[in-house]
Amino acid sequence: MAELPGSARVVIIGGGAVGVSSLYHLARAGWSDAVLLEKNELTAGSTWHAAGNVPTFSTSWSVMNMQRYSASLYRGLGAAVDYPMNYHVTGSIRLAHSDERMQEFRRVQGMGRYQGMDIEILGPDEIRSRYPFIETHDLKGALYDPADGDIDPAQLTQALAKGARDLGATILRFCPATGVRRDRGEWVVETAKGEIRCEVVVNAAGYYAREVGRWFGREVPMMVMSHQYLLTDEIPELAAWSREVGHKLPLLRDVDSSYYLRQEKTGLNLGPYERNCRAHWATPDDPMPADFSFQLFDDDLERLEWYIEDAIARVPILGSVGVQRVINGPIPYAPDGNPLIGPMPGVPNAFEACVFTFGIAQSGGAGKVLAEWVTEGSTEWDMWSCDPRRFTGWCAPDYCVAKGLEVYGHEYAMHFPHHAWPAGRNRRLSPVHERIAALGGQFGAYNGWERANWFAAAGDDTSEAATRTWRRDGPWQARVREECLAVRDAAGILDLPGFSRYRLAGPGVVQWLEGLITGRVPKPGRLGLAYFADARGRVVTEMSVACLGEEELLLITAAAAEWHDREWLAARLPADGSIVLEDQTEAWACQILSGPAARAILAAVSDGDLARPWLSVQEATLAGRPVRLFRVSFAGELGWEVHSRVEDTPTVFDAIWRAGEGRGLRPFGMFALNALRLEKGYRAWKGDLSTDYSVLQSGLERFVAWDKPAFAGRAALMKEKQEGVARRFVTLLVEAGDCDAPYMSTLWHGDQVVGETTSGGWGHRIDRSIALGMLRADLAAPGQEIEVEIYGERFPATVQPDRPLWDPENARIRA
């Protein structure tokens, strides 16, 4: 066994499939001075008891990328590292009981096709030809993925380990890490066998990641579920069929009933995701043990009874034999079911690659992503869906447990565009939340902040069931239209808690920020949009910058970006401390007041100079309370953002509301705001704006000051400008049917895939379906006709001029 070295470039804590894959990919990237520490034997955590399924299916573009990469890696891994592996590429069948499920399948088929995967849609009469033992009388169809399969988790981990060792990396088994400390800009990892110094530490401790995180002062947002699967005795009929055809059955998933069924040798493996599920190690009377290596929980089959009976009815041979073994092991869950891969929030040179619910399927791609984060500081694909910074400090343990139980119990649920799961709500409330609720507000959570999505009237269906649709014409549709038209014709007010905001102050702050953004900092008393690019010229984030003085700036960004954007700024502050960064997110609230009557309403209650032009900022009072008035409107009408201290916000809101009486003021919500911004072509963060696209591809060259001597990403953007942009951001008008184009819908020109949508919806001021997206540059000309694939059906679309669809000259905003 290797000796503990005194130092390394990277230390990984945790020897499951994800940790070992991270080591392998770091070594492949040339960082072979890397050490992995495992308290027991490799795979001793969740890996050893994992079922080993390797799906490529996902409704998330980034997770599909990651899983597709894993499947591709595994196919050649054994030969690449000279290690025998049992990897069965059997294909898989996902069953659909409803038309809504078939729509989801058609969407995933389109996404998969774009990523090079040959996913098929099967009719009910085609299913039995792939799976002869199934009952299909009540099915609508199925999705067939030929790349799906299963792998031996232990062999996978050992193959990755051999590959890492062959490249010079070190694995130390039976060497538990016991703590970390920071010393002279380095990490010192404490172990039972001594200490090791390193530049970078990776928490890949699986279900033990929360305990490891606490060594860094980090509360990892996670919980641990008990997941059971059953292995049957040999089924003679199945054994005979396999001998005859020479292969295994495809992996079967009844996603509406919530289980998978896989051939295991000559028997079956049944793994339900039951609604009446159980968390472990979540209460004082059930503490996490110091070591749970190679251990299982006691069987708890009663809670699986319905699922077992349903599976037997679907595949009757399942009930013809007995159960050989029950596996009941721990699986970690984050509040949204996605893993944590990326920088550890608030901790220098520390990363997370943990809380994997589907660690075997994702470990290959996770290792690639983690290695890119460590060695390059960014990733090939935009991985916000898995970034640890997407959860901020409000995610308490009880929230994580509530959401983990909910996600597990709905593991295969459809993610409808207007649906929100109810667990863990009301964690962060606006100071006027009760007023908004009394007006009929139907809420959604945005980084924990409750914001009204729409406002219901008496008799509207506000049930959760009503939101389970892909169609645009849910019960909100008429109300959202009314809200949009009120903003167009009179005025609307949107309570918008949770804007992330940072005050930057100090000598040279303007020059410092101009070295980070592609454009210019506005003059004192003015505000504007600022774009931050990475070294490749890709869009990292967008912030609004208000210049409060020569040495004071206020930066405002999305609620979800709170930790992401704060860290981007903090990591680049001058080392001499001359510039101070202050996070003011919790101290301020915001109301958006927008519409032709907005000036008259504000004039009745505020002493602000309302003649100041568009994109101006000023200090004022409103109802006697100090406010900042930003002359800007994401809704695309005359309007202001009214920023007030949290304690003053009820007074401010009430004054505006009273002043709006008789002037047509009504509340509007996030659904209406999304529709309004689409008509203006305004980009949304981590949809239209992401590291999947460059600043130039995103149509933001007007925010690039080429005459500046240097800024982040300048060289890459200049090179792209000289060589020509390969694809361009476009606005499309779509002759859509009952559904608007969701994120990552495929764009077609004839039989060629030529781009993808980044967002879509209905514009109520123009009464058209709109999509924003990325299109091959030679087709990005006004009037070009293409097609948008929406849930498997293609609809005509036309490229629009590079200007807003509504009020193209911005005359209404500037009024």
C-alpha cells in the first residue's frame, strides 16, 4: 500500500465511483500529483450497493450531457485501462400511461437527437417486440433509448482507479481523513496516518459529505434516503428466452408507477421510488454513524407493497418466483435531486463532487466536469444545474429533508413549466407577502424567495393538479393576459423580493470593474447592464450597475445568482483591500412599477425628479421613507424599480397602491414579467445567458467596448469577431400550437438541425408565440423561415429583425 505523501496538488476525500472518476479525469488532464483518501475500501459508501443503471435520459440539458458522456466513456473504458468490466448496453424502455408523458418523451427525444443519441418513440403495439413479457393494454406508448444499460459499480470504480494509478495518481485506502485546516494559503488534510498539504481539496464523500463539509465551515445542503431494490430467484421463462435470443431484456421503467425493472442474470431486479419513503440520519434519535462502510439498513418491504403488485401486473413473470435478496442502502439527495459539482461556496480552492443520487450513471461525466473546474476554472458545458452555489444559506436541514423526500417520491415525475412542488415553501418572505397573498397571488420560489407568479380571481382553479400541463392555456393564462395588458395600458406593480445586490466602494472601483466587464461603467447617477465574460469570451453573468458616485457602485443581479455572482466579484478584489464588497441582499426589497400611469402614481407619493431620463438612478423619498428610484423596466414600458429598505417596504407599497387607485394599477406576477420581457428580447440568466454561449453569439456586442485596453475575455472575443460568429442569438415568431417552445427545443432548416431555443412563451401585447434562441449564423437573417420542434412536432417560425417585437424604438420606455 502506498505511503501518505507529505504534499500533493489535489486531495480528494471519498473513494466511491465519483471520487475515483474525478481522480482519473484530473490525471488525464495532467494533474497526476493527486491523492485520493478513502476511509475503508473503494466503493464502501453508496457505490457498492448501487444498482448500476446507466441511463442517458434526462429532461435537463446539462445532466443529459453528463450522462451521455458517462455512457460513451464506459463503452471503451475497459479496453482503455486494460481492466475487465461487465457493462451491458441493453437499451431501455420507459412506459407512458398518458398523453402528457408522451409529450415529455418527444421533448427528450428531440434533445437527445441534438446530442447525437438515437432515441426512439414506440407505439403500444411496438413495445412487446422489444419486451415480450409485458402487458401493454393501458399504455399510450414508450420511449426507447438504445444506449441505456447497466454496469457493475465495483468494476467501474476499479477500472477508473487503475486508469488513475497508471497515469501517476495515488489512492490510499483505509486512510480516513479526519479534518482540514488552512495554513499559509494551503490546505492541510488531517488523516489517521498523518497530514498532507495541498493546493486543492475535493469533497467527494457521498452520503458523508455533510460531515466533511463541516470541516470547512460549510453546511452541505443534503439529506440521506433509504432506497430498496429486490433481486428475484431465477425465472425459468426468462432464462430460456435469454438463451434463445442471446441477450438481456431492455431495462424497463414504469415512470408513471415509479419503479424500474431490470434483468439481473436470469432473474429480475425491481427498484421502486415509493411515495411513502424514508429519510435516515435526519433526527437526533437517528444520528449518522461514524462509519457505515459496506452496511445496509434493515429491510422495509411493507412500504413497497403497492409497487411490487403493480410491477407484477405489468410483467407477470415477476410474480412467478420468490425474492432472493433485498438491498436497502443509503443514497444522498440534494433539495432538487441534482448533485453538487463545482466550487465549494465561500471556501478558497475547495470543490464539491458529492450528493449523487445517480452516481453510477453520472460519475463519468462528473469526473470530467470536476476536473475542468479544478484545472481550468470553468467547464465545457454550463453546469449551473449542478453548481453547489445554486443553494444559498437559507437551506436549513429540515428543508433539505422535506425536499429530498419529495424528490425521491416523485423521482420520475414530469417537470411541467408552470408546476411547483409544495414541500419546503415559505422560507423567505417579502415584507409585503401577506398583502400580495390577499390580492390573489399564486407563488413560486426563487432561491427560496416567495414571489407571485400570477394573481387568481374568484373561481380560478389554483390547485396543484391544474398546473400539470404542457399547454399554455392553464387557469393562469387569462389572468396573465390581463396583467400584461394592465401594464401596457395603465400600470402594474410587481413585488420582487430577493434581488441579489452588492455595494462596491473604494478608490479606483470604476477602473477595477471595467477590467472585469466587457463594456463601460455608467457615469454617476446612471445605470446600465454589465456583462462578465470568462477567458473564452462566454457569458458568465449579467448584472445591473448603478453608479452612486465616483467611488461607489451598486450591482444588482438575479436572486438565484446570489452566491455565484458574489464569489465572482470577491475572488477578483484587489489584494490590498482598497475596494470593499458588501452583500446587501437581505437589507433591501424592490417593487417594479411599470406602465403609462407609473409617473403619475409615483408623483403622488414621491419627491423624486420623475423627469430624469431612462437609465437614471436617484435617491428620493416615498411616503416619507428613503428609496432609490431606478428608471428602468424589464417589462418594456415606462417604469421604475423602487428599492426600499426592508423595514420601510410595507409603507412604500401601501402608498403606491393607494396612489394607483383610480389609475388602473393592478398587481402582476412573474409569468407576466416573463411574457413582457420576451416581447422585448430581454435575456434571462442561465437560460438565454450562460457559458454555453459567447458574448458575441448572445447578440451583446453593443455592450463590448473594444477600445478598452483589456478586459476579461477580450482576446477570445476579438478572435471570434475576426473569424466570424458561428451562431447568433435570434428572436423568432412561431406559428405554435397549444404549447410554446420550451428551453432547448430544436431548430430545423429542412432536414438539418441548425440551433436551439433558449426560452419561449406567449407575448400578450402582440398575441404571438415567441422563442428566443441560437441559430446558425448564415440563417440568422430577418425573414428567414425555419421550424421549431415543440414536443416532437415541428412548427413554422420566422427570424425577426434584431430589435424588440414590442415598441421597437423604445419610445414607451423613454417617454
